[in-house]
Amino acid sequence: MKFYIETLGCARNQVDSEVLAGHLLAAGLDKVDDPEGADAIIVNTCGFIQDAIDDSIDTILGLAAYRREGACRFLIVAGCLPERFQTDIESSLPEVDFFAGTAAYFSIIHFLEKKEAAPEPEFRVCCPVPESAPLHDAAMPRVLSQGHFAYVKIAEGCSRHCTYCIIPRLRGVQRSRPLKDIVEEVTMLADSGVRELVLVAQETTDWGRDLGTGEMLTDLVTAVCDAAPGCWVRILYGHPETLSDCLLERMAEKENLCSYLDLPIQHASDAVLRRMGRPYTRAFLTELFARVREKVPGIVLRTTLITGFPGETEADFLSLLDFVKEIRFDHLGVFTYSDMDDLPSHHLKGHVSSEVAAGRRDAIMEVQAGISWEKNQEQLDRIFPVLIERVEEGEMAQGRTPLQAPEVDGITYVDGGQLSVGDVVHVRITDAFDYDLAGNVVDPWET
């Protein structure tokens, strides 16, 4: 049997799909890269916000054509969408043969085996308690989507209670993987040729708090950097409350630990932060980012914001906009608040119209575009290592410097030399745009 997996949503979902693919291969199935030739099509969905839900449904309906008219015999929907809507998703999507929640990825194998033995029509939803799923570990087979970089999921779930977030219900409480197991995995990834290791979790800086060992993210990062000295190591999805000085000090010390910090703050108005359930203030954030830049000179800062949260006034928004101008993040993403009736924030007063929320988002992104352009201009004539990610004949290669995280930041266009995906070359920056850079390969001795 041939299978195809379509992955939607975050980097954590990507890891789930790669582990699922490894298990399906181990069970004797064959992986294909085109849904047209697949007997089983699996859609690993995101259900975090309304846009993601809409995208998941559109993708499912699009792929259902192969179930009706093509070779596909089984259309399977996995992940956060069935976990969030398990009570009525079966009747809403009759095109789907099987729904597997966030703790049921491995049940897909059993479903397919059963169907092969007894292929009579049957609809089934499998959504066990999220915490019942086994944590991904180094011994599990995994098929990387990219050969040159890999996401390393260091924890599952979240134990926080932000009022706008459904993740704890979809993924359960935080469960950190043991340090030794993560080190085993990154060692294997490095040995396989991976050049960048990206540590991810719902809240990476919370790693270890549930283990009872006293270990913190600093200990894990140190061990990962030492185990894979030839790899860049990057941290995504931190939380302001648990960012420690010792982690910042380690970032300044370790050569292969990218001086890059992704710290979603969501807002900068004290009133909005309180309603969001975020346990800090604007003053705390101002002091935090000043300390970050003091301890790690030249660090690249990324954050994520939400506009239009219930009760956000024009004054709250202007406070946020002023904060963006004050801090001058290197990279920044903005979402408009996504309301659904299963969120605590749904019951808050003062809901903001989608038009106003979108206008506020666009205003922030316009300011950020100018900040990003100015910061990129500062990189002109500097030389950076660049990890090559795409090479097409007749075109400039595309890659990333340590300043740019995969899939969320800009890219660096590279001209010169016979390049291959996975190469790390030294590039002198000759052009800078709003979000991207461009440059020429130079000899290492020029650095």
C-alpha cells in the first residue's frame, strides 16, 4: 500500500508527520510524494485558529477528489482538527474514512491493517486522551521532510492557561522528553547530515519543569550543542516568563548556538495581557529585552502579536504599536484574534470587529516592514555563513543565515559557485530588501 501525507500547521505537526511516516514505512507501506498515486491519503491538520481550520477543511475537500475518482481508497484526517471537533466531525466530513486525534497517530496503522483485511465501509473517530500518546523518542523511526535541517520536538503539550489558546485541550499538559533521549536523537540527526537543529515545543523555555530532575533548558541546549558541534542549534517558541539569564549567557558562549530568540509576547498593553492570561507587564518586557540585548550583543529577536483581542481599545493598540517601534524586533508576525465558543476569551466583553483587528494588524506590519528594511541595510557588506536550501538551474540559490529561521523569516539569495542543498558557504551581503538579503559567495579566508 502506498501512502501520502499532507502536513498543515506548525513545526510540531511536521515532526508528528515525519514520525508517522517512519512508522508506516516500518509497517511495510510505501511513501509517495504525490497524492495521485497514493492508496491512503493522510491530512495532518491544524485546528488552532479559524484560518487554520478553514485551510484544513479546504485541503481535505480538495484531496477528497482522489478518494472519489482516483486510486485513493482511504482518506484519513489526523491531528488537531479531529481532536477539537471530535463530537461532530464525522458527520461534517463524510468524505473521510478515519479521524485520528492528537494521541491517535499510531492507530492509523491499525486502521489500515484492519481495512486491508475487511474493507467494508466504516466510519470511525479515534480521539483518546491527549496525554495517553507516547512521547516521540529517539528510537522511533522518522522520515525527515528536509535533509539539511530538522525540527526537534523537546516537549509535548502545555500547562499554561492563556485564555485565547486551545492547545492544552488538544495536546494535554506539558510532558518534557528526557535530556538523554533528545541528545540521542540530535546525535543521529547530525550523523545523518543535518546541518541545523531547531528545538521546538509549545513553550520551549518551560522544558524540564515537569521532569523533577532540576534540569533546565540551559542544560539541554548545552548538551545538544556539545553533541552536534557541526550543527547550528536554534530555539523557537520561548516564553518571556521562563527565559533565564543562564540561557542567554550560554547563547553568548556557544558558537553553534544561534544568537536568535523567538519569544512570542502576544501584546504589550497591561490590560490586554491580563485578559489574555499572560503573567507579565509591558515594563517587564521592556526590561527583559534590554537585558537580552545586553547579555547577547547582536542577538536577533523575533516575536508574535495578536490584534483585536476582546477588550482591546484604541489606546491598547497604540501602546502595542509604540512598543513595536521602541523594541525594534528583527522579525515579527501578527495574527488577528480568532474567536470560537470553546475558548475562555470568547466570554470576555468588548469583542473587536474583524475589520478593526485586520486594520491594526496591517498598521503594525507596515511599521515592521520599515524596521526590517533598516535592520537589513545594516547587514550590507557583512559576511555570513549561509545554509543553502534551494538550488535551481539558471537561478540564484536560496539559503538562510543564522539570522533567519526556517519557514518563518526571510531568505538569502546567493550568487556564485557550484552549490548544493545542505552546503554552508560564506556570503558577502550585497543587497538588502524589506525581509530578504542577497550576496555573493566569498572564500572563507576573506572572513
